[in-house]
Amino acid sequence: MNKLIITLFGVMLIVASCSQGNNTATEPTGREAFVAFAEHFSENEMFAYANVGDREVLLVSQEVFGNNVNEDKEAIEATIFAQDEKGKIVSLGSIRSQGTAYPVSVLDGKLMVAGHRFVRIYSIRGDVPELVLDSYGEGEGPEMPAMFETFGKGNSIKFNKKP
């Protein structure tokens, strides 16, 4: 009986030791966290990274296009995920272009989308990241040619099946 009590007590100590954080597993950080996070999406999503300001973000899209099956794709929309100051992945919302002539792009650390009569330029700010609309042009006003010229200088973001 004493042996059984000692054995049970030993097992309880081992269980208590593991539950108090003495195991060596660590939470993934940086890109590792994004890769682990992306495992929860369906096989229809495609992924891209972009540096927006001083923060790396994960972009997730279903609406991609491109000529070859094996090539990276461009997207007309994306949901944006970033890590907050504690490393937790948070959703910042979505951006959307009007069509394939205006893929989701980046220029000088800002995300850009456009359409036939609009251009939107976004940045991300704060320890708890927030998507901010920096510049916006719509219609046919005198500022629109300059807005489209800025959009044209951007680099379209390339999406692929694995983050």
C-alpha cells in the first residue's frame, strides 16, 4: 500500500511539474508564428508577406490571378494579419482593388489598392497594430493623375500556396 501511495505521489509530482511550465516547448514567433497560423486556412487561400512600415504582415487571399499554374500569383484583395507587441496574431481587416489591372501592391512601406476611379494607400501603426488609410483619391479630380502615378510605382505583391 505504501508503494502504491509513493508511486501515485510520484506521478502527481510529474504531472504538476509539467503543468507548471517546466516543459521545453516554446511558442513560435515571427514568421514561424505566421506559418503555424496559416495551417488553419483552407487549401484555397494563398499567402504573401509584406513589410508595411516597420512591421512584417501576412496577407491572405482567395482572389488571385496569374498566367501559369506554377507561378506566384497577384491578388485583387487581401486580409491582413500582423503580430502585436506580445506576438499575438491579429487581423487588421481587408483591402480590395477593383480588378486585375490593379493588383495589391506595396510602395515605400505602404499597401496600395486601386480601381477605375480610386486609389487607396494604407499604413500600419501602433504597438497594437492598426490599419490606417493614409491617402485616398476618388473620382476624376485634379489629384487623381498623381495618385495613379504613385500607384504605378508600386510593386505588386506575389502570393503563393505556402506562407
